[in-house]
Amino acid sequence: MGIAHDKSVSFLADMTQRAPQSVRRWFDASDPGLPDLESFARLCVGLGCSADGMLGLQHDGENQPGRCSQLIQVAESVQSMTDALTRGGSLGVPMRVPGDEMAPRLKFGDLVFVDTTVTRLLGNGIYALSCNDALIIRRVEMRLGKGAILKCDNKAYADDEWSPATPGRRRGVKVLGKVQGAISAQLF
């Protein structure tokens, strides 16, 4: 591209909107680093090539810069989800939703982030529980005089009542934590 070797770091830092120190790590001969997904996508767009071309996977000589802009959109979406989940502190422990009981809100395989410092039901919300060593995710509604109702969003499943007279430990149920957020991926 006609850029002097000593100017390549500043050129790529401007292109990717990253600090020069980060870009220098990509060129470090002794311990090279890799660009993050968003930086990689910006490199593709800035250099006018496809991600497949950058990775050496494109064999037909076609160039698809439009796909790079899609990659930037995906990277920015993932970054904004992570930012939203971390606003209040730690993301928590990631856990996979084990079934369809919470569909359509949470589907089988979705990733939930659980605050494991919460070890008992502290009001309404979505909780991760262990029932006889099996993970379950339930919406909890606290009701005066009735205790807690463990609800499934999927109407094909019945609610479960947790009364104060029937402690969860006796039923093999343990609170693992409160769900703080989730990431869902849908395959077509």
C-alpha cells in the first residue's frame, strides 16, 4: 500500500481505532498477539478485503468487503452485550440453559451469566438452581403467605410452589445464583 515500515503501526492504529501499543503487539516477533474480532473486521474493511481473504481461505479471487462490515456489526453487537452485562460489575459464572422450560425467553443452549454470590432466593427474578445435581433455570415469584413460585416461561411446564414449610434442601434443590443476563444465538 506504499506505507513506510516505520509508519505501519500508526496507520493500522488509526484504521482499527486501537492504541498503538495494542497494534505493536500484533507485530511483536518474539511474542506476537492477535487482533480482537472488531479490530480484525476493521482491518478487512480498511484494507478492502474479505475476512476469508485475510485468513487465506478465499481461493476464487473474489473480494467481498460487504462481509467485513457485517463482521464489524457482529463484533460491535457482542461488545455492547458484554458492556451491558458488566455495567453492574462482574458478568458472573456462565452456564448453558439445559432445556426448553424457559422458552421463548431462554432457549436450550443459551448462555446465562449467574451471580453465584446469591445463595438464597432474594426476591423475584430468574435463578439458576440445582435439583438433585441437575441444573434448572426458573423465574421466581415471591408471594406473601405462599413462599416462592418457581415458574417456567414455557407454558407446557407446570409451576412449582416452594412453601416455607417445605425447605428446598429437603427436596434436593439448591440455589446456585441469580441470573444477571444471557446471550442467545439462533441458527438458521
